[in-house]
Amino acid sequence: MLFQAGNLKIGAQHVLIYAGMVVFLIVAWKLSLMYWKRRLTQWAESQRLQLVRFRGARFYEGPSAWTRSRNQHLFRVVTRDRDGLERSCWIMFGTFWGFTWGEPITQVDWDDAEHW
């Protein structure tokens, strides 16, 4: 037993279990970031763009705020074209019910679409 707080006894095995859970969550988070970066980079390259940065959208952000299902993944993306011009967009993967036919990207909404 490492320490005791009232009736709660914490042993070495508990510390190892909690540390293992933390390490697992960090690794899963990093793998998720790598996966989405690869998918977004592939999309950008197919559009002859360079992925500058991205982040996941919060539940209250984007064109589908408050109505997205857990099957839909929305990202805030900044790209750069060959002339060095940066543009921002929202990119959604998946549908409300969780399946797509063909292309996994279901929606791309450019911020400055009226200018292009």
C-alpha cells in the first residue's frame, strides 16, 4: 500500500492501472490526430492545395452546429494554394446516419465561397 485516505487504500497496482489508462488515452488521442491529418492532407492534395492547419469543430461551431450526430466529424481547415493564398473552410466527414456512398467527405463549405 502506497498511501491511505480514510478507508481508501491506494496500492502500487492501482497506480499502474491509472497510469496505463492515461498513457492509453494519450496514445489514442495522438493516433486520432494522425489519422485525421492524413485524411485531410489527402483531400487537400487532391484539390491541389496544401493543408496548413486544422482542428475539430466544437459542437456549437460550423454550418451544422447543434444538429450534427456523433457519426459526423466536422473540421475547421486552413489551406494554401499555389499562389500562397490561404483560405478557410469547414469539412465534414460522414452523414447523420453514419454511412456514405463513395467519397467520405460529405460537405465542404468555404468561408469566402462568394468570392471564388
